[in-house]
Amino acid sequence: MRRSSARMSFTRELWDAIAPIYAAILRHPFVTGLTDGSLPGERFRFYAVQDALYLRDFARALSIAAARAPRDEWIIMFNEHAANALRVERALHESFFAEWGLTADDVLATPPAPTNLAYTSYLLAVAYGSPFHEVVAALLPCYWIYWEVGKALETKGSPDALYGRWIGTYASDEFGSVVQAVLDATDAAASGLGASERAAMRRHFVTTSRYEWMFWEMGSRQEAWPV
């Protein structure tokens, strides 16, 4: 967790609101399997393909956040993050795909799993229909939870080199600086807002944090459409 201050920041309040969700993520078999090596490779492969599909819509939501941002520096930041979601994180995925013999066309031909579609649909609905402070709150868990998970898992390491590479990406100082910039933007956006506006931010943050747990569960079950 980021360090606390004399006065609790709004993002710290958000994190406290998802403490049970984050604890459930850390004990999820998919997550624990990354460090003890027990996660079957086919489940990680399923997850990685779905994550690549997710990032396309996450990048779209980031671009919409940029368009709604009230400050020039946030317009720049979220547009850069949208590009990097497709450029930098895609490079991580594609390094995995190359090992598995998957092409970009193979990935794009894969239908999104139900949870993936539900999560991205929620993000895009918020992005298109809500003010900036709500949009950034909905986007924040994808940044913050991955950073915290990466740091937590890095202390344990992994016997699997591929899983270790994934963990190292999200535990890195470089990714941490990206997350901290979004935390700072979220606190600034919440500053001066009323109780009802902050409640809306909290609602979106909790909802997408739940979707983050569901994404791990989706990968663990290799979720498919029932009909």
C-alpha cells in the first residue's frame, strides 16, 4: 500500500473499502498458483489471451477518460496510458504468445469470455456516460490491484520463468510510477467533491475491483459461454 498521511486521502478510503476483495484476490488459487508453480499452463494461456482482448477496450476507456479530463496533464497522461496499454503490455502478451505459437489473428479471433465482456462493457458504459471523476475511479482498480498483487507476489518469487516475468512487470518501479500518477489524479479529482459524488466514485471502484477478482476466477475456470 502507498504510505498514509496525517489526513487520510480519498484513495486510501477507496482501498479500505475493498480490503475484503483484495484479500480474496491474494488467496485465489490462480494468484497463489503463480508463485508456487501450481497454476496449469493452459489456464494462464487462457487468461493471457483474454487479458489481451480486455486491454483493447481498456485502452478505449482510457482515451475517453483523456477526452473528459479537465486538466491538460491528465489529457496527456491518459492518452499515453491508452497507447502503452496496447504497446507495452501487448509486448508482454506477445512474448507469451510467441512461446505458445499463437498469432495476433489467433488472439483476435478468440471470443471474449462472459466476465471479460461484462467487465469491459461496464468500463465503457461508465466512460461514455459519466463525468471524469467517476471514470477514473472505475479505471483505477486495474492499475492499483495489479501493482499491489505484483509487489506481493514478487516477495515470494515463482519457479516458473514465464510467471516470474509476468509478476516482475507489475511489481516494477516503472509500473508503480504509472499507478502513483493515477492515484494522484484520483485524489485531485475527488478534492472538493460532495458526498454523493464521492459515493459514486466509491461505487465504481468497488464494482470494478469485484470484476478484477472475477477475472482471476474466469482464468481459473477457463470460463466459456454456457450456450
